[in-house]
Amino acid sequence: MIAGVLIKVLWSSGVPPPEVVWLHEGLEVTESEDFHLLREGNRFMLLIQEVFPEDNGTYCCRAWNQNGEAQTQAQLTVEEPQEGVQPWFITRPQAVSAVVGQQVLLSCAVAGDPFPEHAWTLGAPGRPLTSGGDYELLQKDDVVSLLIRSDIRVAVVTVRHLDTDIKGLHELTAGLCD
């Protein structure tokens, strides 16, 4: 179930006033708990209280009187609710002071469903770091860490969750600068 939707049609004229019927995929929509047929002057509205995937489709408002007929239609697309949880930081990296040549460990805890991808980056354009040489990337459960074996000025962790079918790209960034 998703919150409701209101479809409005405004008729500018009609003498005598028209009879109006709403159709969904060619079948007449009748007043019910979820579907309300409303009229305010020359405005005819269909209020769908709660939409479900089966409410997808073409809605047509057809009006007629002794002088003729007119109709208009609109497409309703009901999107399924998103599943999962957007990535977020449980704890962010803390600022660290170190002397030149001292090892530094930066850590943060991340969460999301599914568990987010994460990357440590260096510098303004965000060059991704990999284990080896001066850096070691570590992870235990939801805690991701960067062990720095040399002196650097900026380290940033970026947490990404990419699910193109449902969520798109969500990105969180926490940084340390000296």
C-alpha cells in the first residue's frame, strides 16, 4: 500500500451538465472504500485513497450529454516501496594527531541493507586507496578501517550503496584533514 493519489479533470463547459464516468483499463470505477468519485462545480475528481500495484494503468474520464461526448485519460504508475536501508555511519572517523612516520589507524562503523560498499580515498579528487604499500584496508563486521603506514594529509571514507533497480546511488562521506 502506498499513499493515495488524486486525479482531477476540469470541464470548461457542457449544457446541459455532462454525465461523467471514470474507467480503469476500460472497466467502470465505482465508489468504494478506496475509490471516491468527487465533483466540485465543473471539476470531476477520482480520489484513490490507497494505491496498490493492481491500480497501475490507464484511467479515463468520459463525459457526455445530449450534444456529444468527450474524454481524457491519464496513466498511473504505482512504484513498489523501497526495501532495504540507505547506508549510514554508525560512527565516523575521529581526528588523529601523529608524528611523522608513526602508523595511524582510522576507523568508522557503517550500516545499511544490503551492507554498503565502502572505499577509503585520498586527496581532493578522491583517489581510491587499496591495500599495499603505505595502506592497509581492514574490515571486521560493520567496522571499516584504514591503517596508514606513512604521513598523509587527508583521508576520506566514502560509503556507497548502489542498487539501480530500487534506490539509485546513495553516498555518504566523512573526512579528516590536518
